[in-house]
Amino acid sequence: MKFSELPLDERLQRAIVDAGYTTPTPIQEKAIPPVLERKDLMGIAQTGTGKTAAFALPILQNLLQGGDSKGQKPIRVLVLLPTRELAIQVSDCFEKYQKYTRLTSACVFGGVSDLPQKRALSRGVDTLIATPGRLLDLVNQRVVSLKKLEYFVLDEADRMLDMGFIHDIKKVVAQLPQKRQNLFFSATMPPEITKLASTILRTDPVRVEVAPQSTPIERIRQELYRIDKRRKGALLKEMLLEHPEMKKVLVFSRTKHGADKIACVLEKAKITCAAIHGNKSQNRRQEALGNFKTEQIRVLVATDIAARGIDVDNVSHVFNYDLPDVPETFVHRIGRTARAGREGVAISFCAPDEEQDLRAIEKLTRVQIPEGDKAIFEKLPPPQKETPESEARNARWRTGKFGGRKARGSAENKPQKEKSQAKPQATQGKPQAAQKQNTAPTPKTHTGKRLGSRARRRLREEQARKQQQGA
Ligand SMILES: Nc1ncnc2c1ncn2[C@@H]1O[C@H](COP(=O)(O)OP(=O)(O)OP(=O)(O)O)[C@@H](O)[C@H]1O
Ligand SMILES: [Mg+2]
């Protein structure tokens, strides 16, 4: 099938040609017709197979059929994403596909001033692409109204419906009209999340599953290295020095502090790199990602904020320096390579205490990861013994008192805006007084009542998770 055979407007067809697409991918072929028929849809397809266009193109087509008017207009499409970088990327895709029409879109996300975002919204947009925290901020400020919404899209739907985001999503859904089209997409969809999703989708959703959920792309060649935790840095460095064909490399670390530490090791070996995680400012995050895209740096070290959806051309290798404890995350991480028909390599390091994570990953993906060439271990220096000094240094790293600086992950260094986002409204405006006494303000409900212990625990869990994801 060719794109030209799909009932899409000539203006969209021209943009598709400009994007260099000729044939729809399987998910596009299967999802576009039911979306055009205004059905609810759950779309499951492997990473890098064009899910974004699978929802964006038919939505734009439907919007065009409703009239391509100029001037002030209500928001008719909402696309929610788990990270700021992904929101920017999907927003760029909408702009690319709608460039020959008068349809407009805006993108809102946290960590930056909301003024330019408000300005863009004041002109009226058809499509709003957002991360949930900033969207709710703007809804509460009455800058955004979702009362006329027609299309509700959750990309990375299983992530959006898990513990970290579900409360925000419920608040957003409460703002939407009952009659709307719901579209959920992801490469992974655990059964318990499918059940939850069915409470938001209408009664007759179409389920399009191109491959069983959590199937990694076959073109990813995988290798496993069982290695002691303390030798992982040396192994990564040795591999990068030995293999110049590892040109564009994404390294995943489980923690922000770990990502910084890996970047330090690589910098010392004169390997160009940058780290990206939730404690970096938004500008630094975008700068690091931009330099990686344009190949000004060879390695990007990231936490799982870069695991999902991010589309960088020609990532040659993905390293799992640490294995993720959520197996679905592994599928997304390695899916940053071998996108849009290309090949790629995923290399995973597994320390003895990660064997259980490895088993969960292999069970989910139905793939037994082959072991890599053990000859490389002979080139590594012998493992360093922990001395009292190195123990103390590691402890300082962990507590953030390294070199007299404050903990990078500590609450003090968290951007103020992000802190306030996760707090209930009633506590905003009072934190300074509370900081003076060095105690956190008591979280309260919007009516001013103190939260119960279960609600406080949930809030703490949610804050910790958001901090980890940098959402
Ligand atoms: N029909 C097509 N032909 C060629 N390239 C395409 C086509 N559709 C999309 N692409 C390109 O494929 C790449 C991956 O697309 P996209 O990011 O939408 O994948 P995805 O399925 O959403 O992946 P993920 O699960 O990682 O989010 C993009 O660079 C996109 O421009
Ligand atoms: Mg995607």
C-alpha cells in the first residue's frame, strides 16, 4: 500500500512526501482507517515504527474535514506525553504534518517559564501537546479550557496510566467532555494497565496489535555482559575506546547520580559525552539532546527520561549500564536504536544483584540475550578493592557532599517550579516560612484540610517518581 491510497487531504499528502515517507508502516496502515472512522483505538506496535504519524495524520485529516478556519478556536485535540523532550518532539511532528494547512498546535511542559506558552495559547490552537503537570497548572489558571475537546491521545499510554501519572490523568479526564475520541498508543501494554485503560476508552475500542506487546524490534542485535558493579565503568570505557563503530551511543543509568558518575568516567577518557536527567535544567537537557542529535557528542548518558519515544536518527548502540527494574522500560530503552527500518545494537551489563531483573526482562520480551565476547574482560584492569577512602568518597557522592557541593538530587537543588507542580494548591505561596524552620509544609487538600496519612504517602511516592522521571 502507498500513502497516496489512503483517504488523506492533498495538503497532508504533500507534507508526507516532504517527510520522505512513501509506504505506511503496519501500524499506520491498520490504525489510520479506524481513527478516520472516529473509533476509539488502542494501538500497540514496536518501537520506532511510526506510531506518532499513525494518530497525528488521521486526526489532522478529521480536523480538516471540520473546516480549516483562521482565528480564535477552541482546543480540539489533546496529546499527553510523559516527558518534556517527547512533548517537544511530537509537537514538531504535528507542525511537520500540518505545515500546508492553517491548523495550529502548541506545546506546554514544565521546567520553563509559562509565559511564551500562554502567549501561544492566547492565539487559539487546534491541537495542544502537553505533559500533565504543566497542563493542569494552566487549566487551574483558566488559561486552558478543554470543554470543546474532540480527540484525547495518550502516547506511551501504559506509562501515562501507571502510578506516577494516573492521578494527574484522572484530573485531566474530569475536564474533558464525555463525547470524545480516545486514542492510546504504546509499544508495551501490561494486562493490568489494559484493564484500567478500558475504563477511559469507550465500550467498543478497536485494538490494533501489530506485534505482541513488548516485542523488541528484531533488527536489534543484543549482547549481555555479566560483570561486577565496580567494573562496569571500565568495561564501558574499554568498549568505546576499542570500537570506533560505536558512533552514536546512548547509555542508560538507573539513577541521576549514576548518570553523572558515568559521564565523569567517559570525560576522563576523552570520550565526548553529556548527561541528561531530571536534576538538569530544561535548557541543559535540550542542549545535551541537541548535541547528541547533531553528533557533537558521541555518548549521551541518560536516566529513563530518555527511555521512551525519543527519536534520534541513527543511534548505533544502546547500553544498559544498569538493568531497569521495570522490564517494559528495557523494551523502550533498546528501542532508541534500530528505528524506521534501521539496524542497531543493544548491550546490557548485568551485575550479580541484577539477575532477577534480567530474568524478568527475558520473560517479558521472550528473548534470551546472548552473552557477548568475554575476551574483552582480559583487557580490563583488575577490580579495585574498596578502601576506607573510596568507601568514604562513594558515600560523599551518594549524599551529594562531594567537593563541598550540595546533593544534586537533593530537594534544595530541585527547580522551584517542579517542586510546586507536585504540591497541592493550598501549600503554594507558603514554602518559605516552612523552609526557615527546616520543615516541609504540611500538604493540604484544596479546601485547606490536612491530608490523611495514606494520601500523604501517595503524594510522597508520586513526588519521588516524578523526580526520578524528571517529568
Ligand atoms: N511511513 C513511514 N516511512 C518512513 N519513515 C517513517 C514513517 N512513519 C514514521 N517514520 C519515521 O520513523 C521514525 C519513528 O517514528 P515514531 O517516533 O513515530 O515511532 P514510534 O512507533 O512512536 O516509536 P516509540 O515506540 O519509540 O515511541 C521517525 O523518525 C519517523 O519520522
Ligand atoms: Mg512514539
